[in-house]
Amino acid sequence: MQERVTTFGYKLLAQDGDARLGEVSTPRGIVRTPAFMPVGTVGTVKALYFDQVKAAGADIVLANTYHLMLRPGAERVARLGGLHTFMRWDGPILTDSGGFQVMSLSRIREVSEEGVRFQSHIDGSRHMLTPERAVDIQCLLGADIQMQLDQCIELPAEHKEAERAMQLSLRWAERALNAFATRAGPGQALFGIVQGGIDAGLRRRSAEALVGMDFPGYAVGGLAVGEGQELMLTTLEGVLPILPAAKPRYLMGVGSPSDLILSVARGVDMFDCVLPTRNGRHGLAFTWNGKVNLRNACHAEDSAPLDPESTCPAARDYSRAYLHHLIKSGEYLGAMLLSWVNTAFYQELMAAMRSAIAEGRFASWAETTLARLDGEPKD
Amino acid sequence: MQERVTTFGYKLLAQDGDARLGEVSTPRGIVRTPAFMPVGTVGTVKALYFDQVKAAGADIVLANTYHLMLRPGAERVARLGGLHTFMRWDGPILTDSGGFQVMSLSRIREVSEEGVRFQSHIDGSRHMLTPERAVDIQCLLGADIQMQLDQCIELPAEHKEAERAMQLSLRWAERALNAFATRAGPGQALFGIVQGGIDAGLRRRSAEALVGMDFPGYAVGGLAVGEGQELMLTTLEGVLPILPAAKPRYLMGVGSPSDLILSVARGVDMFDCVLPTRNGRHGLAFTWNGKVNLRNACHAEDSAPLDPESTCPAARDYSRAYLHHLIKSGEYLGAMLLSWVNTAFYQELMAAMRSAIAEGRFASWAETTLARLDGEPKD
């Protein structure tokens, strides 16, 4: 039984080295951390039923403000009863602010002190996203955990540009907090986002300023954008000790299984990434023995499943030969089964990390697991 | 409990006008007729799990010899334990002979007395399909019900061309029977296919000759290829009375809900068609009140489901607004849900026909239902 709560909160249940076992509580349910949030971009975790996402062990899913504001539109979702009702997911939902995808997907965009002006990649329509409007949209969607609007920059970046974007993001954080205070419902939470590229000084100043604003949770943004795993981890090591232990820490858009393990080892609590579903659609399966590329001809007559001991029917009951055939044939079921396999694997991975932390054996578990996953090519 | 049988058979349970209620028995289970067979083209009913196909009420599915012989290959499927094991469907499977799709899909093909020589549409590889090879392939796949190789012609056709193709198909029928006698396993069945275009005389001669060969079941091929519903029904009316009442009759590649109702009224027992799944992928839903095009903007804020009384969760639990959004966004889940809706509707339709025949009220049921479905545009 999950405890009924009416406020947002975080409880640190155990610590093992820097790895943290905890619970984020929301009125819509508890999120066991470390947690991986499957990405339900436009209101669906691609090629999966939400029943499967839930059964795989996910407590929370993510949805993208940028996509939903353009289609079907935040006001429309609100008129239809909010995002939970619309997409039929009754657990907690985290939404991003839209900032990252405005930068990566939209046409012509213009950043000013006020916000970001851009054109939709779908129909060219013009939109303005401000810190206030981003909060507004996330409230219309009914997101349980919301993100401040921030400015993501591409790496590598000039120090000056990284500093300018970080400072702007801090001013937007303040405005987002003010907007949130007047508009949010009970139990909803807004997270601030640490920026600053890969500059340790900028990151520290960003983190300290945000901590001063007293957000209920903190995200680290602008990583896993090409800087490589080592620089990402170094940056995390600089930022995480500054963040208060009593608040959850979310590393945005990360990552591979090894990214997750090494980040949890440094004290991250929450993750999201399209990798499991996107790779699934492309024929790549995550397993406890590394990645398996089902496009490879070596699977064509292999009647073994991906993992006979998996709790996921897609990994346990279907032959590699059949999966190979489906992927080669471009069939829906191939994408459906492998997205399921990978979504379930990511949840198994998080559950294993939570157990290892609870039992005080995270370091040795991580070492063994990283070696086991080593079939995994770096990408 | 289904009776365990080791031989193929057909039992006529009730007749209401010309509409027939029956059971096709195979070692892999009973097929309640009239039956609609979902199409599992390359070994998957597109965008569905076989569990959903089964739960929707399907007793039997169809798979395409042409597709499977090219990829993954019949010998490969046999080495993997046969098609039932490969695709995880333990009920009966009917396979076509490949003839129809050689004509519609392959590159360069050449019909001779021996068979059809063609090039794969996938990789240009060269293949020869003869009546014997078609049986061979279907035995390798392990199909419970197999089809003779026939020559389908495009309509409209010259009388001479239709006659030549019909006569060739009869000689191939004889060769298929001989091949089947030496290769098939216990309980497997081979159906002959009535051809002859829309010429009543040719159709009659084809049917009579096939009846003389004593097949365990008969198909009517070469219809629903553009001749229109009226000509299709007229042709059926000429052919069906010639076929023995003690054998099942299968109308290949048909059709819309009204096609099915009007054909059952004339004595057809089995159908297959890609319409429910293909239309589903394109955003068209079949319901008891006609077709619903979910691309239409009128659904954008409609929180009602497609059919609150459906036994199918996809029709009952998801709003039209969400389905509209998924289809407009090109999301997998849109195709998944609507293929499910339509597959379930087709099974509901067949179940309703079986009840109506059993209770001797088929004619009035058909009249009411056709009026109800009249929202359905002709296509």
C-alpha cells in the first residue's frame, strides 16, 4: 500500500557511498528512487501500452511540454481533463519545460530576456515560451513535477556564452518560481535546473544560486549532449555535493545503463532517456549481458529468447529468430516487443540498484554489473 | 472444451436461408464458422499481439506464403519448429499459395504451364513457384489449411484470358492434390480455388471440375479485385450452389462488413482481409454504427470512446480525442489501438452472425445491421 500524501516530498531511506535510496512522494503516488522515467513524448511511451510500462515497474513517466503545447495543445489537454486522463496514466508525471526541444527541434528561434520565440516544426506556427508560460502549460497539463524554463546551449561552447545562458536560466528560475507559486495546485512541485556547460565554476555558481531559491528538487541539465561520459561524471561530481541531501536530484536525458549506474554512484536519484524505446525501435535490445543487435544475421536461426529469466514476456517468450525477422521486415511488432524489452530492462536495472543500495553492496554490485554489461558498445 | 480431433472436417450445425453455421475441425482446434481470419502477413497480425487476436475471438489466422517464402524462408521456418512455434500462435493457420501476391507484388513474373517464375520485391532474388513447391512450402510452414496454387488475373479480363487462367488453375489443382497426398501430415487440408473471373459459365465449369477432384474445402478466388460488390455477389450466387454442402467455403480477400454479411447470406463460411488492420493503421475505425475516421477534426475534443459497450479495451477505454491525437501524430499506439478495435469488431460481427443463424433470425439481423452500418462509406 502506498501512503496517501497531499504534498510533495522526498525521503532519503538509505545511503551507500554516495548512492541514495529514497522515495519521492506525490499525491499521485510514490516514486522509488533511483528511478528511471520512461519517456512519453507526445502522450505515449512509443510502441507501448501504459499497462506494460506500469507492469515493468515504472512509478513515473515523463512527457514533453514542447510536443504537447504544439499538438494537441495545453488548453485542449486541460479541457479533456488533463494529461493523466488524456493518456490514461494515473501515476505521477514529470514534464520538461520545453526549452531543450525548442532548441533541438523548432525552426527559427530567438532567445531574449523575455523567453524564446520559435516556429513549430509541425506547421510553422509561431509561439512564445516564457518562464511563466512554461509553468502555465505544465499546470494545464497537470504535471506532478514540473521543470523551470532554461536555456540549453550546444557543447562545446565559449565560456562567455555558457555563462550568459546560465545567468539567464537563473533569472528564468526566479520567474518560474514566482509563476508557480500563484498557479500550481497542491502537491505539485517545480524543479530548478543547474546549467553551466562543462565549466566547473559556472556549474557551482548555478547550483548555489538555485539552492538559495529553495526548489523542492533539482535537475542537472545540459549534459549528455556530446561531451562524453567522463566529462559528464566530472561535472556531476562538482554539482551534486552542493545540492541539499533532503531534495531529489534529476539528471536530464541520461542515459545508457553504465551512465545510470555511474551517476547513481555519485548521488543522482532520477533519470529519463529515449534510449530504451528508440533503440528498441531500431532493433537494439538491452540485456543483463549487454546490448544485442537483432538486425545481425547471427540471430536468424536462434530459437533462444533474449533472456529466459526476464520478468518481461517480450524478453522471455519470443525467439531471437522471430525478433530478427520482425525487425528486418520493419514490422510494428518488432518495435513493440523490443521497446517493451528495453523498458522492462531499465526498470529491472533500477530495481537492482535500489536493492544493492538498501543492502549496502552498491559498489560491488556496480563493478560486477558494469563488467557484465561490457558487451555494450559505447555510444 | 474443444474436442480433440486428428483429422480435418466440417460440420454443418444449422442453416438459415443460405447462411450456414458450422465448425471446421483441425487437430489444432475448432474454427467456428462463419469465421473471419485476421491476416498475419509475414508472421504477425500487424500492430497486434497474438494474445489480443485470440482474446478478440479469432479461432484461426492467415499467413502469406509469398512473404514467408522470401523472408525468413520456408526451410528456415521449418528448422525453427514451424510457423506456429515461430510466431507463437497455437491455433489453426491457413496459408495462401503465394499465387495472388506473386501477381500483385513481385517484379518480372512469367507464367508457364510449370508455374510462375518471379523476382522478389525485397531483394530481386529469383524464385519459381509451382503447384508442387507451393504445397511443399505450406507443409514446411506447417499450415493446417493450405491453398492450391492458382492464377489470378486482373479484372476486367478478356474471356479467352479468363478461360486460359481458369483451365491452368484446374491443372495446377490436380498437381497440388497429388503433391499434397505425398507430403502433408495428418489432419492437414488442401483447398481448391474456383476461378473464372466474372464469367458465370467459366466459374461453373471451374467449380464443377474442382468438386470432381474432391477437395476437403473450396475457396472462391479472384473476387473483390475491383468488380464491385454486386458482381461479386452475383458470381458467388452462381458458384456456391455447386459446392458440396458438407465442405467449407472460403471467400478469399473479402472484405467490408457489408461484404461479409451479404456473402454469409449466400452461404460463405470463411473470410480473410487486410481491411481491419490496414484501415486501423490509417485511422479508420469500424464500429456498430459505421466507420469512424479518427483523422477528422471533429474528434479532437471528444472525450467519448469509440464504443462504450465494446468488449475490446481499445474501443471502450480510450477517448476519440486521444485516438485522434495519436493518429495525427503518427504514433505507434494509434495504429496499435485501432488495429485492435477493428480486429475485435470483425470478430464481434462474426459472432453476431453465428448467433443470428443459430437462432434462425439471420435475415432480419442482416437487414437491421446493414442499416446500422450504413454510415460506412463504400470503398
